[in-house]
Amino acid sequence: MNKQNWVSFGDAKIEDSYNKLKNGKFEEKQLYNFITRAIGDIKSNPFCGARIANQLIPKDYIKKYTINNLWKYNLPNSWRLVYSLKGNQIEIVSMILEWFNHKDYEKRINY
């Protein structure tokens, strides 16, 4: 039996930010399309991103979202999307936590 794959946002604020990109300037619309494509890829294969080592997971992510794993999906133009997986034997939920440019990603993940 195949597991159901779902993609959600970490909270309403993140989802709202994503939806606002759709009607923004050219670069924002482009980022919206990149994220939309990533959502489709993650829904098809939740493990398509690169796993981030547990010791690099920001403490505020752990506290706010009660996660124990973090994944990175490389978007075009050096953008990064981070998400976490939760699941059981029936389904996997991929929770989008944030997206940012490469420089801000490095700061956030402490590379």
C-alpha cells in the first residue's frame, strides 16, 4: 500500500506569505512559481530534498514546530526552501517552514 503524501505550511503566516507572492512583482511571481513546483515535487517524493543534519536544525524550529528532521529543497536563482516530514504508516505530511535566499539560508542554518 502506498502512503498518502500531503504538503502543508508550518503556519498560516507562511501560507499567507506564499499566496501574496502570486500577485507581487515579477520576481515574487517567479518565486511563487518556483515554490509551487517544489510543492509538487515534494508531494510526489517527500525525500527529494537534501536532509539537514540534526545538530544544524535551528532550535526555534524545534520549539515552534516540534520537529526532529529538516530537509532543504534547492530552488532556482539560489533560493532555498526548508521543510520537515511527519508521518505514520498511512501518510507523510511535508510541512513547509520557510524559504529564503542562499545567504539568509546559510545564516539560519549556521553553515
